[in-house]
Amino acid sequence: MSEQDGTRRTTVRIAVVDDHEMFRAGVIATLAPTFDVVGQAADVESSVMMIADTKPDVVLLDVHVPGGEGGGGAEILAKSRPLSPDSAFLALSVSDSAQDVGAVIRAGARGYVTKTITGNELIHSIEQVADGYAVFSPKLAGFVLSAFQGAPPAADGATQEVHDSELDRLSTREQEVMRLIARGYTYKEVASELFISVKTVETHVSSVLRKLQLSNRNELTLWAADRHIV
């Protein structure tokens, strides 16, 4: 869990699943100074066994993994979650297709980021997932929210205009912040997008969560998805 000063009380235990050995080795080299890397695997069968044996806090998972019944990362999720129910799964893939994103999110992944992510961004994403937050690349927001909803993505990223009593509790600025946070933006990215300080973003997020009676960003993402407002 994260301390207010940014340090962690315990080291997050992670596992890495990717069938490309050189890429997997590079990811592990990047993450090893920060996390306890407890396992790695390159196909469906060995991934499921490894996750069951090591029960990592976070599994970093590629979408296209050979073996098994051909279901790749989604199949690993489906088979591993009963064996390691406390593990969280973060998809890391070169793919940004709606089908791939939707498949692993519906299977239970807590996040999805693409391989264009930087090392520091990946570390932050893993920390966020370990703390219970949903994390995904901003440009994938529409796919992710559609997967939560079980509905096809809106054409051209269009969103519905929604009016309800809960949304009306929020000021215009709080609604702007809420939408960006629900899309997976970091506080720093929200601050840059809206030309406000990170501290102001934090204040708005706290206010949004309080007014909507939500506990964290993951609940906020689901709340927004249910209302088709992102």
C-alpha cells in the first residue's frame, strides 16, 4: 500500500507473462529494482501453473500468448483467478484493438496499457493496480468502458450527454476532472489538460468521491461506465 510520502510499506510481488523472451527480460530488468519478481512464463499452461504456485500481487500479462485453447491472456485470466484470487492482472500489449482490450477486461484484468509506455509509467501503473485502482492508457478509455458495460464502443469515441441527480451534485470543473480520471488519466495528466495544479486535481477528486460516495478511482470508473458519460 502506498504511504503519503510515496514509499511503500511492502514490496509488491509481481509476475511477468510474455512469449517474447527478450522483451520479457527487458521488462524484468526494468521492474526488478522496484518490485519482487516472483515468476515469469511464456505460454498459457506454464503461466497458469506459475501464477498458482507463486500467487503474485500483480501479474503483468501480454494479450497474445500461445498455448492452451488459443485464448491467450484472457484464457490465463479465466484459469488463474480461481487459483490465485488475490492476484490483480495488468495487461501489457502491443495491441490496442477493441477486441483484445475488451476480452481481457471482461475476463477480469484491472488495467490495460500498451507497450509504448515508459518504464516509469509502467512502474506507476503496477503500483496503482496493486493499490486497487483501474489503470489503462487514455486512448483505450472508450474500449475499456465499453467492456465494463458489455456494449460495443461508440462510433468515433462519441459519448452520451447524461443528466442525473448524482452528476448534478458536481460542479462543471469537478465533472471535467471526473471524466478524465475515469478515462485513466493520472493526476499530472489531468492538471496539464485542464491547466490547473496537481494539488487542485487532488482536491477535486476528493470532492468528487465524497459527493458520489465512492471509495477510489476504480469505483469512479465503473460509476462513469454505468452512466455512459465517458
